[in-house]
Amino acid sequence: MSSEVKEVRVGKKGAIYLSSKIREKLGVKEGDKALIRVEDNKVVIEFISDPFSMALKVRKWAETTVENFERESEEEQDVLY
């Protein structure tokens, strides 16, 4: 992965803003969640993928309908309960 270095200022309340270029490269959008940790006097930010968004991005490997899903769910519940 290529690295990009950009100098930024720390704003009020410690806010650090990512450039639009970096946000686009990482696929980060407003409201996304991240883990932040300190390693060897450096800040490391890892963005947490939203499972729903990930599901929409991946290649589909199965097909179903709401009706089929409901039927299978009821069958499983009959077996379990």
C-alpha cells in the first residue's frame, strides 16, 4: 500500500481532520467509527467496517426472497422449539 504524508493541525477539542483525498482512498464517510490507539508515541487509526455496508459491497454468492427466508426461518424455529 502506498503511503501518503500530510501535515495537519490539531483543532479545538483535539480534532484532527482527514483530507478528502485520504477519506476517499480509505472509503471513510461521515459517521464511520474508528479505533484509535497509541503505539510507540504514534497515533494509529483503524476504521471499523459497518457490516451492512460491507454486505452491499461484496459479490453476491446466494439468492433468496423474503418469502423463502421467512419459510426457512419458520422451519428452523419448528425444529428448535
